[in-house]
Amino acid sequence: MMTNPSLPRPTPSMVGQTIGHYRLVRKLGEGGMGMVFEAVHDNVGGRAAIKVLRPEAAGQPEIVARFFNEARAANSIQHPGIVHIFDCGFTENGLGYLIMEFLAGESLRQRLERVQRLGVAEVLQLGRQLASALHAAHEQRVIHRDLKPDNIMLVPDPELAAGERAKVLDFGIAKVAEELNAQSVRTQSNLILGTPLYMAPEQSRDARHVSDKSDVYSLGVILFQLLAGRPPFIGEGLGELVVMHALNAPPRLSELVPSIPPAVAKLVHGMLEKLPDARPSMNEVHDLIQKLMNDTSSAEITAQTERSVSPAILAAPVTHSPPDRFRPARTLSRRWVAVGIGLVMGLAVSATILHPWRSANPVHVFAQRDIQLPSGLHK
């Protein structure tokens, strides 16, 4: 075990510098808290992706703890759909870093920016892969808590029938079982961790209520977006999105895209149930998708993927509230109304909210100083 040897110091452009045996050759992306670089091993020429903290982020203990929590969480899961992190430590300037496998592909967000929506067959393939990887995480009692298209990479894999594999990234705010996380990150009950567009109702209400079913909900939001070309809820701000997830029924997929098989729509809506106990487990999602892939004929799926969504639906801007016909009036109960009001008031006074960031190879970067590294990962 080792700790940060010194306070973080400002550093110039890091391209050309060396971390361990890796030389940084280009920046892949950056955010408010860190940067991601492509690196090449000086001796054997292998490529890696290296996350490095910014000095201003490295001075915040909670952020540093989440940074190394990513290595601990990801490496507790043995699955080809989870990004592999094989080293971590501190640079000479005292900045935390993670060295992980280099993924030559594109993020799901980038794919959606190109094509806006995917065909049913492609969605089922992708959903099955993601459910398999996340079930493996849940088996190790690791909950991702920030599933979204930015955190899913699509990389070529000729061994798979689909020709590519989905990889889940960024376990920086994952909830890890205590026995895996001796230096566990304390999560305040009033701290929102995640991305509101994809966040389960219970996750925004109280971080202590997060479970594996929260990941099921987030994956349901992603599958909804892949099929319909838009997420189920579109709001003008954080508070509105949180309340919509808690109170509003999502628009029916059968109304947005009539060609979607009813069984596929039923599964996605089941994943979006407000109450966690009403949702399937991630393993059940995987098995149901596999059954749908077996039961749905190739001809039927091919015909469905050739049809497009209504232009009016695709034209709906993602930064504004959806039309009234996408706002079902049904609510759950007075209890949920009270919860929604409480959420808005809480968000209005909360000063600690984590915001997503985007990059060419999108990854959230978290870190800090004076923290012990995960066992088995330090040099």
C-alpha cells in the first residue's frame, strides 16, 4: 500500500511525459476533474489509456477516494464487458492516475450522435451484452450508479456474431461491498451521485437507497433511448428531470415507434418501474433479452429496423420539455407527490452535485490525495 507522497503541483501539457513505462502520446479527452491520454509502452509498444487527475481535483479527499474506488470496483469483476484497470498510483507531481486497457472504438453517445436511434436487433444485442456485464458486477455486489451512453464503449470484436463488444466504463462512483472496500467512500444521504437523465427515482431521493435495481432502471432508460431516438424524460433542468423520473409515467414505446415488438416494449417499461421491487433483476433482463432474440424472427426484426421514427418525435429537442402528449398525467400517489416537492426543495439548496462531462473518449475522472491504493494495484 502507498499514499500520495506530496501535494499535487500544477503541470504543463502532459503529452510526451512518461508515467511508469508508458509515454503519453495524445489527449483523448478531459473534464473538470481530469484528463485521459493514449499512452504507448516504451519497451513492448502496447497501448493503454491513462486517466490523470487535475491538481485542483487532486486536493479533494472525496474525489480522490472515488478515483481509486474505480480501480477497486472494476477489478473485482471478471467479465470481458468491463474495462480492465491494471495499475494505479501517483505521478512525480503527486497526481493520481489509473492505467487501463485502451479501447479502439466509439462511445455509445457518439454512435447515437451519428445515427440517433438503433434497430431492434442491434438494441437487443447491445442490451444482452450490457446486462451480462452488469449482472457480473452485481454478483460481486458492485453497483455502477452512473450508467449512460458516455460510459459505454463499442469496440470491434470479431469473435462475436455482432462484430463488436460493449464495454462498461467509469466505476468511479460505484457502490462497492464493504469487504471489497476497506477504505470505503462515505456517501452523504443528501449527495446526488450520477447523471439525472438516466438516474433511478430512488437514487436521486437518497443515495443509501441505491441497489442493483437502480442499474436496471438506468439501463432501461438507455434501451428506451436507443429504440425511440430520445430518452423517456426530457426536462429543462435537474429538478424537473428528477421529479419526472419520480412521478411521471414514461411515454409508451408503442406510441413513439409502433413497429417495436410488444414484448420488447414490455421489457423496457418493466425496467422503468418506479418501485425497485417491481423491476426485474439484471440477470432476468439478460435472460429475457436472450429469449426475445431467440423468439423474434430475423425477417421481422429486419423489417422493423428499416422503418424510421416519426420526424416530429425525432425533432423534439433534448434540452426542452417534451410536448404535452409525452407527459402522461398519471401519478403514483400523494406520497410520491410529497417526495417530488421535497426533491425540488432539496435540490434548490444543495451545493454539491456532480455534473457529467464529455470527451472524445468519454470517461469521468475522480481522484484525491493522501489515500491508500487498492491492494494488488499499486507498484
